[in-house]
Amino acid sequence: MLTDKESTPESTFDPVPEAKRLLRCSRVATLATLAEPEGFPFASLVNVATAPDGSLILLLSRLAGHTRHLDADPRMSLLLYSAINRPSKGDPLAHSRLTILGKAKRATDAIEEMLRTRFLARHPKSSIYADFVDFGFFHVTIEAAHLNGGFGRAANISAEKLLTPVGDADDLTAEEPDLLAKITEKEPDFAHDLAQANGGASEKAWRAVGFDPEGLDIGNEERLIRIPFADRVTTEKELRTQIAALLAKARKPS
Amino acid sequence: MLTDKESTPESTFDPVPEAKRLLRCSRVATLATLAEPEGFPFASLVNVATAPDGSLILLLSRLAGHTRHLDADPRMSLLLYSAINRPSKGDPLAHSRLTILGKAKRATDAIEEMLRTRFLARHPKSSIYADFVDFGFFHVTIEAAHLNGGFGRAANISAEKLLTPVGDADDLTAEEPDLLAKITEKEPDFAHDLAQANGGASEKAWRAVGFDPEGLDIGNEERLIRIPFADRVTTEKELRTQIAALLAKARKPS
């Protein structure tokens, strides 16, 4: 699908971790859909969240144009852009952004509760309207991605490289809210301390909003921080070990 | 093209001035194009500027996917979003954004110099690469627009309402750089003083970057401010009268 020639490999530029960071930290994105008639492209703004595997979640209203477009043709693109999610200075084209190509379809009953839990953990204010009759969750499967890491730094990234395998971690991710509650009960400041050590120093009200085999997502009302694990986790014990290691590092006097 | 039903008229919500403000103040936007094969939507980031009539200007590299898409099919959409252009707090969906539908085509010789002058006045740093052989200016004609002014505030806006008639002001706009230089020579602080009075108080290095019959654009390296005229201008005398009136208001002790 992506036949771009603009990839310019640089020894110092590692596109996959940056693409994963944008995928996991973005709370808002631009959505491109196909409008009637005859597939005119249509750009709009949406809130986004990730499922454990990194596939995306949208909460859309039937009253909005993009929702009707997706019901008619699920093909879409999302631009995840650090400066929308985290204001920054300078030329916007110097900052990294990730184009996702994929399909967005209404949630099936089998996964709706997971999508809802993950989305509302990342967008707590959306609980005000998430249950309105016209709103519904959409699940975005990713087919291809393109990272533009700033001038001269571009790379196509396969869905396989961007996504996180979760087949061996179903038991773990199914218990996500309970496990986070248990860890927080034992270590009430852990999300705050991890945020302080990972670029969230001057902000408050951090909480753990989710995890997957590759990392932990810390959030507050306006921002997400991604903290990758050193080793992949598929059990509660491994999860606790990784979080303990991150905490030890965060709390170590510098 | 837009058959959206979400328009919810409110007596206090005037969509056209807000749409014009987003159109004129945006320096960066998300572009939706149609990728091969079979018109998959593709979202990417671009810098934008306006021609005097409000039609848009892009500076694109032949090496980028979106440029190849537009050369094959000029249909596109642009999302102009205040929070990309001006960081703001709170739920991004509460802030206004404008979806433009139209066509982007390579500049013809007849208008390339105008597009270049307007674009580089708004993006001075782009002069570094504007003349690279792979870069070219594109002119975006607007066919329809949709303003989402935040929850429950949406309106379709015709191209006619969004654009600025300029047919009677060709002589004036053709002299834009010279006229701005003359006004600045006489009143070196005028852009700075207008910026201070129009929301640019704490920032420096403001300059007048352009005008059209409906208003003046003030800019610095990171931001544009739109200052509408009280009355439409089509002559140098009317332009000077409107700017003098804005300056008198800006400098009036409060």
C-alpha cells in the first residue's frame, strides 16, 4: 500500500520506537475518511486510544460526517502528531508524526467492553457522553504506517513491527484494571513517581491508565506518557517485576 | 458534497468569522489525500498559507507521498485546527477546527510568484528549501467547508461565504509587499502594536505579513494573528485608513 520512496535510513534514527511512542501517547489525531460522493477525502479531529496490541480505538457520534463515511467504507487514515498531543516550539514539520492506514469498524460485542475500558481510562471526560445513544466505539485495525520523524527522516513501518503481540498475554491483559488497582493500592505514588522521572515533572494527578506486554501507559487529564518495559511481560509476576525495576530507577537519587 | 446533519444553529455562535479566522491564522494543517491503490485515504502534515482570496497555498516535495497522490488526483481535504497552531488546554474536541474540501494543483506560471510571496511571508524559514528542485507550490481551490466549533457547534460553510472577493482589489493586492514596506517605514512599530492589542502581548518580532480586502495578517516565526478591517478595502487609501483606525484603537489608553 505504501510505496513511498522517501525513506532515508540514518544510523542514528530508529523509527520503530518513535512510531510506537506516538501510537501509545497520542490522545488526539486527525482522521481522514472517504466522503460521499465518490470518495472525496475528508479530514476531521478525533480522540484516540490503543487496545493492548496497539490497534486503535475511536469513540464516534453517528451525527458526525466521519462516522457515516466509515459505516459506508471503513478505510481510513489517522495522523498521530506529537505537537497536537504535546505543544512544542519551532517548525511543526521538524517534529515527528505517524500516518496510520487501516480500517475502522464498529465494535463487536466480543470486544466492546475492552475498547470502552481502554478508551475511558485514557479519556475519563468522555464518560460524560460515551453512553449517549448516538455514540459508539470503533476498532481500527492497522494495515500500514509511515513515520515522518522530521526533515529527511522518514520510514515505512509494517503493521507487524508497529503492533504488539498479545496472544500469549490474554490472561494478563484481561485483568488490567484489577492489577493496576492492586499495584496502586500497594504503591499509591507509583504513577506519579514514574511520571516525574519520565518527563511529567511539573504536572499532577498522574495515574496508571493501562499496560500491555511492552509497556505501561501513565496519564492525566491532558496527556499520556509511555514507559516501555525492559523485558516483555505476559504474567502478573513479570509485570510486577518490570514496574518495580522502573520504580527503583525512577526513585534512585541522581 | 457536505450533507452533514449536525448543524445546530445557536444564536450566540457565528460560524463564518470563526471559520475565516482559522483559515487565515493557520500555519500548519493536516492534509488528507487519496493514495494508491484505489483511493485509500492518507493523512499527513503540511504547512499552509492563504492567497488574498483565502484559497490555500502548499509547498510540497515531490519525494513525499501526498505530492504524488495530488498529482494523480487533486481532490483533498485540509483540517485547520487551532490547537495545532496555538497550543491550548483542555479537551481538544472542545476547540474549533475547520475541514476544507477542495482540489490542490501545481501552481501555474501565472500565479506562482504570488503564491511564493504569500507563502514565504508566512513561513520565512521555508525559504531554505523552497527553491530545491523537488519542491513546488500548490494552489488549493476550496469547494466546501465544515466548521466544528466544539461540542454541539457545527456548521457547513459555503466556499462563497468563506472566501474573500478580490476581483475589485487586484491593483491593491498586486502591490502588497511594497505597500507593507511603505507603511512599515512610516510606522515601524505598527505590527508590534497591533499584535499587542490582539492577543500577541508577550511575544516579539511581529511583522505585517500580508493583507487582503477584509483584513491584515500579522506574524512572527511561529504564529499568525488575523486582524479584520471594519470596512472592506480595495485601494491604498482605504488600506491606510483602516490600518490607522486599528492602530488608533490599539494605542488608545485603556
